[in-house]
Amino acid sequence: MSDHDSPSGTSWIWKIFWILLVITTVEVVLGIIKPTILLTSVAGTSILNLIFIGLTLVKAAYIVQYFMHLKYEVNSLRYAIYLPAIILIPYLTFILIFEGQAIFEF
């Protein structure tokens, strides 16, 4: 990690904190009120579940990039970590969404 790329001070930590807090607040509010329009089924699951999956992936990306310090590493290390995740996360999500319905078909 080169020193000139990394942020100095604590302002970046607070920025990431507020971003993660807003995302978590949106998730909690959506979980409490469960808007009926978001409960319609798309691709075998509700839109609300897809929103939760997306928000969780955004939070995970911020945590990995900033708090695990991958944002400032060399590209080859970042690709070695990101590419398997980019391939496996959609695949496993697809399996959970579509194959999870099979329980209710019997």
C-alpha cells in the first residue's frame, strides 16, 4: 500500500460510518414497515428481499474496501479477491432464490 494513496486523518472513517449507518437505517426501516408494494414476487422472491440483498452487498463492499484496506492495494491482489466474489455471489444468490422455491412445490 502506498502512503500517498491512503487517506490521512479520521474524516474518511466518519464518512464511511455515516454511509453504513444510512444503509443500515434504510434496511431496518424497510424491515419494520414492510411496504406491501415491495412484497410482490419477482424472479422467485419479493422485491423487498432483493433490496435487502443489494444493500447488504453494498455494505460488504464498503467494509472490504476501506476497513480491510483493499481499496489501496495493487490491482492484482484486488482482482484475486474480487473476481471469485463477483462470480460466486450472483451464482449463490441465484441458487438461493430459485431453488429455495422447490420446498413449496411439493
